[in-house]
Amino acid sequence: MNEKKSGWKELTIGAQIIEPGSSEKFETGDWRVIKPEVDMSKCIHCLFCWVYCPDSAIIVKDGKFEGVKYSHCKGCGICAEECPTKAITMVREEV
């Protein structure tokens, strides 16, 4: 994973941010101490979890909840809080 780092000479003039921010490029899953677990028997595929997730960690396929992209999930618990059927619970991450 030899990623070339940019130096100050590669900065845009005026340090402008020319590309919109996206959590899709940053894997923040290592920050997590608790993670969401989904009881699919309770899930009604309302996708509230997807709407409210600040990190694009909810996987949706064909309009239905498919899972959680744990490499992006910080464990904030917003998905569990917003789930109307309480299909998502936050559990302590195994170390």
C-alpha cells in the first residue's frame, strides 16, 4: 500500500477544495467500538437506515436492505435509532 503523498506544490491555488467530500473514499470502520447487527426477520426494507447513515455504510440492492459495509461504518448508531421496527441493534465489537 505505497500511496504517493502529495506535497505542498500539488495543492490547488488558494487551497481550494475542488472535489466534493464523500465518505465513500474514506474507510472509517476502524473507529468503531460498537456495530449494527440486523435481524432480517424484523426488517421491512423501509431504508430509513440508508437515508440517515452519514457514512454510506448501508448496502441497498434492488430497493432492499442488503447489509452493512463495515469498512465505512463508524458505529454511530443512527441506523438503529431510526429503524421503526428495531431490526437494528448496536452490539459491542469483538476485539
